[in-house]
Amino acid sequence: MADALPTTDLFTHLHIDLNSFFASVEQQLHPEYRGRPTAVVGGPIADTATLIAASYECKAVGVKTGTKVGEARTKIPEIILVNGNHSVYAEYSHKISAAVERVCPVAHTPSIDEMVCELMGRERQPPAARKIALAIKQAIKEDVGETLNCSIGMAPNRYLAKIASDMQKPDGLIGLLPSQLPRAIAHLELRDLPGVGARTEERLNAKGIRTMPELLALDRNGMHTLWDSVWGDRLYHWLRGHDTGDDGAPVASDLQKSLGHSHVLGPEHRSQDGAWAVAHKLLHKAAMRLRMEHFHAASMALTIKYSLTREQAQAVSSRGGYSEDEGPAVSPARARVKKHSSGITQTGWGMEARFRHSNDTLTLLEVLRGLWAQRPNGAEHQKPFFVGVTLRNLLNDEDVPQRLFAEPGHRTELSATMDKLNLKYGHTTLHFAGMLPARESAPTRIAFTQIPVRYGVDYM
């Protein structure tokens, strides 16, 4: 991999980042919200809930994603709060992708509100790339809605295009030419780099790197040593506009590794029976997705989080997570006392079970029942408020070894019949009785890192 700087100023990638996407969709749907501070909440609207999106009218006074509803109301008494609608945002994401495709093919979709276009031939010339970017902005407004603004970054690799898209918001258009690098990004903060979060920044600070100029002053060997991995080598080249062959994209996996759902329980389900019903529904959704995506799973993980009183939190911390009457029911790493984003003081428990590759709901439900029976029952494990069910060790259907004998009770046929009805009428139309108390609970969550897939009449 050569260290020489590129000799031609070309843009190879456009990164399209929708501005305040969920809030902008709400303002498109409701003209009366336009020009007014609008924020989206992922669940029930309460002072302890967290905003998952905020319009630029909110951001202008310091209310942004992650702000608590109570704090937002204090800063903006007239704020419009909306309960997010996953299916609507998924529909708009698909509409926007189609609008972009009308101008330039979408090569990657990193998240529900981001798209990447890879430029070819003469499209890479800066004037042509800028013309394409402006045409994309116009296509989105014409085909989807006037409130849907986007910021577009143009750069010689995908990593830099992502950085450029964040440099001017809202409705920005920034290009980072190879001849301007790396000085064009020297003014940024370390946290502005994709992949550098709070913990990574702390590690860099501990190694003497606190500013972007200090990072950019390192040679390739210094970057490798700093990260202690090939990531440092890649980053060295990406920040200088080099093409490393992967364009800053995550390393692709040949096979999806897991599939699952989780849910913060509503007050009416914060009991053992309520949590079980929700866990049952999460499995019902995951099993249906497993079949729709043509996978079989060979392991299942169950995670439960419990709310604690102050006294219970002190007791759990002093015992290192051990329950006096149960011994080490969970590992200390899982039993730490933490603060949930809702403000709830919590402890957690989790267990994983392995089994023969399966994808029928009844078999998976039996595994879930076995895991559920192993959950701890100490005083600090009586108020569940979060449940997660994850199916792992996935295999494509065609790779699953055939069984000598058919499964008992024609379970595959039963699941196929359930799927046929649920695809036509909604995924909770036909289900096992255990999830009945939670039938309307645990709706499909708003997705940030993936584009939701529509199965029949529902997004999941």
C-alpha cells in the first residue's frame, strides 16, 4: 500500500445523511408542526423518556437526541412531542432511497437515515459530483417532501465522505479534495471521527493524543501502534484520501450472526408474568423473521434487567452481584449495578442455551421456557423492566443438515401455517397463548442501524 498522496482531485463517494430524519418526517406529515420545535420519543411520552430525534428548532436551544423529555419541556414549554412510528419512518426511508436511485445508484445503506453512492468515471470530477449531489437533494424534495433535508459529503473514500456529511448541517454540501488533506480536517475534534466514541477518546487521551493535529502528526507506524491493529493503518490512509480497497466500510460478514428483539417493559408488564408474556412475543417475532430470512438458529440468549431500590443496589454492589440464597447465579460482569437511560437503577441477568439447528416457533419456545426457568428469584430480581431474546449461530436453510426423522407433531408445517396467516393479517394474528397478555406490547422498534424489512403487512 503506497504512502504517496493521490495526484488527481477526484470524489469517489457521496454520503447522504438525512437531517433530523424522524422529526422531519413528522413535520412533513403534519404541516402545522413546520417551523415549530418538534421532537420524537421512542416509547410512552413521560418526563423520564428520552428523545430519539429533535428538529432543528429544538437543536437551536440545546434540545437534541438523548435529551430527557422533562428537560426538553423545561427548555421549550411549547415543544411538540410525538410518539415515533417505526413503519412510517421505514416507508419514508425506502421512498428517499428510490429518489436517490433516480439520480445515482445507492451502493450502501449504513442506517435508516444514511445512504452512500459510489461515483464512476467522469462522475468523479468535482463539478460533476457536485451536480449529482444537488440533483439528489432536489429529487428528495420533489419525490418525498419539502421538509426532508439532507447533508451530503463528497470525498475520495467512503470514510471521509461520512466525515464531510457531518461538517455542515442542516442541508449541507461539503467536499474534501485529496489535495486539501489532511489539513482540511485538522480543525475537527477526535470524536468527529466515525468509530471514535467516548471510550476510544479516553484511550487516545491516555496515550497522549488529545487533538486532531496530534493524531494527524503520526506516521503510519505510529497510527498502527496507537490502535494496536490494522485499523490504525487504514485510518492513516483514509484521513489522507487514499483508497485502501474497502473505502472505509465495515468488514463484511459472510453470514448474519444473530437476530433478535428487546423491549423496555411498560408499567403494566413489570412483573414475572408480564415479563414472560413479553419475552414470548419477542420470540414469536424473532422466530417469524428467522423463517422469512431463511435461517435456522442453534443458540438462544435471554437477557433480563431488573429495577432496584437504593437499598437493593447497595446490597448487590456489596456482594459483587451474588444473591445470598442462590450463590453466583450470574457472572459479576452481568450483575453490576448500573443506571439505565431511563434513570432506573438496575442489575441484570442473562443465559444462553444451545440446541440442534431449528426455526420452528414451538421448538424455540421450549428453549425459551428452559431459560426462563433458570432465572434468579432473589429479592432484587422481582421487578423486571427489560427483556431481550436473541437467536444466534445462524445457518442458511440450505446448509442445515437433514434429520433422519421428521420433527414431532409436524412443527414446521404448523409454523408455516402461522406465517401464512400472520403475513396476510398482521404478525400477531395467530400465536401461542402465552404471549396473549402482551399481544399489543413490544411494538416494532424504531431502527437506527438498519433498514427495516416488510413481511406481509408489518415491518419487523
